[in-house]
Amino acid sequence: MAERSTTAANTAANAATTARTNTKNTLTDGIESVTKSFDENLDRVQSLNEKFVDAAKLSGNLTLDAYEKALSSVLDFNKSIATTAKLDWVSAVVDAQTSLVQGISTAATTAVREVLQ
């Protein structure tokens, strides 16, 4: 009878050891799977962020191009009005205004383009 209880105890101990080993292996496999999935998703997010930043830079540069063209058109229109007025003082004021606006605009757009690089 003692032999049976020793055998039963050994069987129970072996079963417990096997259960712990299986649990440990399952847990390890689960952690590795989650880590791998996390790394893959992190790579995807980083790739999307890079694409988003590139698209934002492109959009910013296109917006600056449109702004510069629109400003140039407005300033050219002002100059043509001043020329049509045929008054020297009006032409002088418009030329001064045009130079000032172009200088400020050039400085601002240059700074923004450097940020967008």
C-alpha cells in the first residue's frame, strides 16, 4: 500500500511539474507573440508617421507656393494701378509698400521653408 501511495505521489508530482512547465511555456509563447505583434505594429505606426510628415511638408510647400503667387499677383496689380494713375507720389508709395511687403514675405516664407526641410 505504501508503494501505491508513493507511486500516486510521484504521479501527482510529475503531473504538477508537467503542468507548471506547460504553463510556463504557454506564458513564454504568449509574451513572445505579444512582443512580436507590438514590434510589428510599432513599425507600421512609425512608417505611417513618416508618410504623414512627408505629406504635411509637401502640403506646406504647395501652400507657400500658392501664397507667393497670390501675393505677387496682388502686388503686380497695385503697381499697374499706380502706373495708370500717372502720379509720381502714388507710384513712390506703391513701390515702397511693394518692397516692404516683398521683403517681409520673403523672410517669412524662407524661414517656413527651412522648417519644412
